[in-house]
Amino acid sequence: MKIIIAGNGKVGAALTRQLSAEGDDLTLIDCNQKVLESSEERYDIMVVQGNCASMSVLQQAGVKEADLLIAMTGADEVNLLCCMTAHSMNAGIHTIARVCNPEYMDQVFAMREMFALSMAVNPEKQAATEIERLLKYPGFLKRDTFTKGRVEIVELRIDARSKLCNVALNEMYSIVKCKTLVCAVLREGKAVAPNGNFVLREGDRIFVTAFTNTLTILLKNLGIITHKAKRAIICGGGRVSYYLAKQLENSGIGMQIIENDPGRCRQLASLLPSACIIHGDASSQFLLESEGISDCDALITMTGLDELNMIISLYGASCGVPQVITKLGHIENTDILGNLSLDSVISPKELCCNIIVQYVRAMKNQTGAALTVHTIADGQAEAMEFLVDGKTRHCGEPLKNLKLKKGVLVVCIAKGARTEIPNGDSYFNSGDIVYIVTGKEKSIYQLNDIFE
């Protein structure tokens, strides 16, 4: 499929890496020639230098033959104009635009036909939503939701005090006393697809499939004491912080937002009357201590610098903050992150990438495409949701009789209102929804791709 990516920033670069690995025909547009040369050297793509909203530049990029345009520049207005211009030159093209300004959100939805938008994405708002969900269950490092909120894949870290340390997976039920399935384990930075004899060790990060209504039981039986956050310190007053504060306004959580720019502080104070806005340097130990970092329930670091976020988060952890969430925009070396022992890490670009990749796969395979796609295990695995239809093979056959591709695991089957975490005797039929986890090296576009 021919795809044009306009803008080679954080999200654009992540999309280029992902879609080029999937074999798509990519053309990248950016004003910065050095950025384009770097991407051209790393990937098998075409590049065009120039303004992506210009007809001549779009024509040079082959917009008339393209199937999809993804506008990911840092300017919302340029992205919208780029999509409108592309549609005027190719009425059949699909368009996706990044729109981040809160002032535009409602009108973009209302005027999506005028803007010729197939889909609008907002990485900052997606990140805020993910952080809000983590604050509701402080014991988990990450949560991904399936089947309309009934099933989740949650991430936990195994430390020396964990009840699961040195425990084999087939003995896990006797400890957690609820139905779960460990679908992936990160050990020393490498993703492992475990079997029942796999023994968990200190430092492992495990990805557990469980029913949403049993998450509290899971945490309680693991001895992870959690309580709803009453006070959170947010470092950085950018858009993610604004969206998060808006979502938390009615939650009863007291918020202190530390921002270094006095003008932005005044703006936030007018937009967020229920939040406490503090003008200062979030990396100042004196300021953090004076604001009571040791007594807060959650620390969320969202400055514009990844390195600063990591340092503040590590300091917060050393102060005994129960829940620390770190936003990272650029860091791609997951081995570094694993060695730093950061708790929850949120990447707006990866969240946005997941949605766009899901859209691209659906375009390639109009029938049977994944309903949802989530990246887990530091990007080394994917969790996907598929609808079983009349073309799906092996309906009604027990899973123990099926030959699945290596590294593919069926983690959940939804049969109408009833959802089950499967065993060898489980089966699926037309109309059911099946959830699988697979390594990123496997290209799974439809459910039949999981079979040998």
C-alpha cells in the first residue's frame, strides 16, 4: 500500500519505522533535509523535501496514486490544510491528521467532512487518558483494555518481596486465587513467551491477562496495597498535563502542577481553577521537598525533556512515592529503561502509532482486520482483537487440537456477554471475539494468520 507521511517528528519517525517494517511503500515529506537523509539511510523509503501542504510538494510525493496520507507535523493547521489539499488532488485518498490544540478538538470533529479527514489523532490526549487509568489502579505499571473494558492485559514487576518471585506459572493460581494468564514476560530486556513450567525471577516484568472485575482481587492476593490517590504532583505544564488535569477535575485528586514558564502558569491557572499551579523548576530538590513530594500519592513527570523526567522520577521513587509515572517522547533504547527501574512509562508517540497502524492494517484487509491493536513488552509483542466470521478456520475445534504459529497465544475468547480466559478445551465460533498475543516479528493481519 502506498502511504505518504508528512512530518518526520517523533510520531512520524515512529510510524516510518513501523510501517516500513511491514513492507508498505512509504514516501516521507519534511522541510528538514538532514532529517530526511537520516530516514532514507535507515529505511527503504522515498523522501521529498518541502511544505507538505503545498500542491507541488504533494504532487512530487505521488499523492494522486497514494492510498493514505498521514499528516504528523507539529502544526495542527498545516496538518488540516495538508489533508484538505491531498483530498482535492485525490478524492479516494484516506487521510489522518494529528490535531493537538484543545481549542480545535470539537470543531475538527464537527467539520471532519469539510477537512476531508478519515481520522484525527491526539497523542497528548491519549497519553493523559492512559495516565488517568493507571492512577485508578496504582499497582500496575501499564493497562491495556479489550472487549469493551471487560478484559485487560496488565503489567507487573517482580521484585525480591513479590509473592510470585521464584514461582512457576502453573502454581500461580494458588497465590492469586483468580483466573489469569501470563501472556508475555520481559526478562533482561527480551520478551519471552512462557509455558506453565516457566519460573518467575526478580526483575521480570510480566504481562497478565485478567478480567477487569478481578484486578482488585489480583492486587490484594499479591499483597500489593493500593489506595486511591488523594494528591498528585505533576511536573511540567504542557498539553498532556492540561488534558490530564481536566480528566481528574472531578475525581477528588488534589493536583499540584509545577511549570517553569510564568506565562504558561497564568494560562493554566485560568484554565484549571481546581488545580494548584506552582511556578518553579521541577528538577529543584528544594522545591519538590517544599511541596511535599515524600507525602504525595503519585508523581507524574511530563516536562519536555526525557532525561529530566527520568531523573525526577528516580528521585521521586527514592523518596518513597507510591506511584511514579514517566512520560518519554524520544527514548527508544528499552535496555536503558529496563536498567533504570522506572515504574510506569508512557509514550504518546507509541500510543498514537498503535491506532494508526491498526487503521493501516484494516485498510489492507477490509474484512477480518484486527478490531484493536496494542503494543506490549516494550514494543516486542502485540495484543490484538479479532472478530470470528464465516471465513475463520477451525471454528468449534478445541484449542489443544489447533496448530498455532510459534509465539502466538490465544489469551481470551468473548462469546457475547460471556468472556473466558481459555484452556485447552476452549473453542471459538462465528460471532465470537478472540484475543491473541504474538511477537512483533509475526505479521498477523487477520485471525487465519495465526494458524500454521
